Amino acid sequence: QVQLVESGGGLVQAGGSLRLSCAASGDTYIMYIMSWFRQAPGKEREFVARITWSGGVPYYADSVKGRFTISRDKSKNLAYLQMNSLKSEDTAVYYCAVSTNVLGSRWNSPRSYDHWGQGTQVTVSS
């Protein structure tokens, strides 16, 4: 099992920046893909960014491309989401998620992930 704990959320003005962290513990050697999702009130959970845990290859949703950067530090079992040029529409609870299924696909779908953190609130004021 893998345990995930997010931190770094908060209130920021539009145009500002935040860095989210996701600390992984437990059987971290089985992690394959780590992603960030977000969920705004009344909306479905939305893919934001993902990274392959071993090779560090990133991929972004079009809505955050060029503004957000995902990274990971394997030695510390930490992943990060650097969020710049924040907009009011970025307001949501942000979750990190891990898939341990190397044969999986559809990495933009929450259903492909078997471990989730509790989420951290990001609020962008306009």
C-alpha cells in the first residue's frame, strides 16, 4: 500500500503562484504513475498533470500547460506541482494520486488510480 499526503494549498491572488507537495510513504517502490487531479465544487474530478515515477516524464492537461510544472524527487518520495499565473478557474481541491498498474492506460481518468491523498484546497481570488 501507498499513503499520500498533500500540502501547500492556500489562498492566492490571480496571477500568483503556489507549490503543492505530495509526500508518499509505504510501498513506494510499486508506484508507476503519479498524477495531480483537481475538483471544483459541483464539478467532476479533472486531470491536471502526471509524471512517470521512474523516468520522470511529464504530461499536462491543456488548461494548465505552460503554467504548471510537475516534478518528483525519488530520493525523498516527494512530488511537486508548481503552479504559476494562477487563475480563478484554478480554484479547486487538488489531489495527488498514484497508479501501481504498469499495464494500465487512460492515465487522465481518475479510475486508473488506486491510491489517493486527502486533498489540499487551492483558492485563487480575482
